[in-house]
Amino acid sequence: MATFLICHGAWGGGWAWRKVRPLLAQAGHNIFTPTYTGLGERAHLAHPLVDLETHIQDVLGVIECEDLRDIVLVGHSYGGMVATGVADRVPERLAQLVYLDAFVPQNGQSLSDLTGGGGPELVAGWLLAPMDAAPDTALADLEFGRTRRHHQPVRCFIQKLHLIHAAPSCPRTYIHCTKKGEHDSFRQFADRFATDPAWRFLRMDASHSPNTTAPDALAALLLSIV
């Protein structure tokens, strides 16, 4: 039995993994999908000082309070920033580290550094509006997410991540979602890890958020890893 701990993507929440949770649970695994401060059901806690470190602490708090060990830590998209910070703080708690079409920062990098800046519209001076969902997102999923995707504090994207330890010694996997066309912020990581013997590299014929658009295929892939 594995313990999956999901670090969700920007503007989302634990709700974004509602299709995958039962599939992993039916296979006998535990799955935790905490929502970061200021997003999802915790949107009322948003304020200008919420940053990447806040979200790292959110996930570390779940690990401590639930006494999680032998964790399969999954970072999706922006969640790769969070997962990298979490893995650096509690490497002894991890069984595996999985990046799902995610940012993989090095010491001293922010998400903005990895994207070259620019991006979504800044609102009220401290919030970034959500990016559009993938074009293959079903209408029902678009409607479900419409009232649940919230603006995210900009400090989450510009705060630099400071790492203390070397790369985790646990197995690391990068999953690259390939159905995105020419603009693909994650191809830089695919190119880096596809030939790196320290990583397991997998491709998935899906758009950027397979937890929504291809949950069965994603669950099968995650189960094959563990």
C-alpha cells in the first residue's frame, strides 16, 4: 500500500484531483490532496503575503499531523515548486518523488525564472488570474472548475526557492504530457531528464492536466510507478 501526497497546480486545489482519488483508493492506496492557503476551499485565507513558502508549509503540516511516511510525493505543474521544497525539508519521509508535467527548480530559482516572466494578468496588484484550461477539457469540467479556480497571490510565482540538501536519494520520475502543441513550458524538463540515468522518464499522451482530462490513464501510470 502506497501513500500518495499530491501537490496540486496553480489556481487549483485538492478538488482538482477528485477523479483520481477514488481510482487510487480502489487499488488499496492512501491519497492526500491538501489545498494550499488562499485557494479552493481556503480562498478566504488569501492575502498579499501568501507565497511559495506558505504552500510548502501547508504540505509539511499535513505530513506532520498525519504522520505520513514512505510518501509518494507528486507535484503537478506549479506543484513541482512546492514538492521540491517539501522534499528538501523531509527527504527521510519520501519513498518516491514524481513530477507530473511540473516545474523542477534548482536552488535560488522561482517559477517566474523558469518561465522567463510574463504570463497571466495581474489583478489588484497582488493576484494572478487563472490561465485558460486545456482545449480538450470537457464542458462539465470547465463548469465545475469555473467557481473553484481562484486568483493566486503573485508572490507564489516570484519567490525564489532556497534548498539546503542535495537532490533526494529516493527514486525520481518525470512525466511529460505531450499533447500541448508548440508552446510547452515543460519541454525544458523533458529534454533534461529524458536521458538522465538518475531519473525515470515517462511520456503521457495527454494535455497539461490529465488529472481532469485523462484520470484513468493517469491513475494507471501512477500505479505502475509504485
